[in-house]
Amino acid sequence: MAARSPYVITLDPADRQMLEALARRGRAEHRQVLRARIVLAAADGQCNADIARTLGVVVDTVRKLRKRFCHEGLPGLADRPRSGRPRVFPATVVAEVKALACELPTQTEAPLARWSCPELARGARCEPDAPTA
């Protein structure tokens, strides 16, 4: 028999209604729907192993979300900031360089048949408002 979690979830009607709506929503992010289903199953008294098996996730995921929901409530289901190196360029600059890479070099008056990485870097620097790094 599986051990019971020390983090018992009880939902008030408003939270339950919001989580059920999120779990049924077809256009929501998959991870948000999954998190809502985990919390709903935990509130219905299922153990972590049963929830994990039913939803196709590992037990640690269920354990982590159950604990986060008990400590933080609904905001605990949001994504956490990821670790790692901070971005060097803003998202708009990255999108502009990707758009440039998708164009043919001849459209930008570059005497090339296709972009190479060094040529793309030079082409991006020639654009107005291009960052230098």
C-alpha cells in the first residue's frame, strides 16, 4: 500500500471550479492542464503513485506540485524562472536575425547564394539598430 502524502489538498468551491475549467480547456497550455488535473486528483484523495500512473508523469512531479499547491495555492502552479545564463539579445533582435536568415541573401543585396553564419552575422550588423556583441 502506498504511503499517504503529508500534503493534504482541500479545495474551496471557487478554486475547484477554476481548476476544473482549466483541466477541460482545449486551448490551454498542456503543462497547465496537467497541473490542474494533478491538483484535482490530489484533492479527490488519490495517492501520488495513482495520480502519476493515471496521468503518465513521474511520482516526483506529482509530489512537487502537491507540495507547491499546499504552500502557495493557485500561484504555486505557475512556471518558475529557469536557471541558466541570461540572454544576451532581446527576443525582438533574435526574431529579426531569424527573419533575415529565412530570406535569400540576394533580397538584401548580399552577393551570396545562401547565408553562412559569418555572413549572416555581418548582414545582421549592417541592419539599422543592430546590436553589437
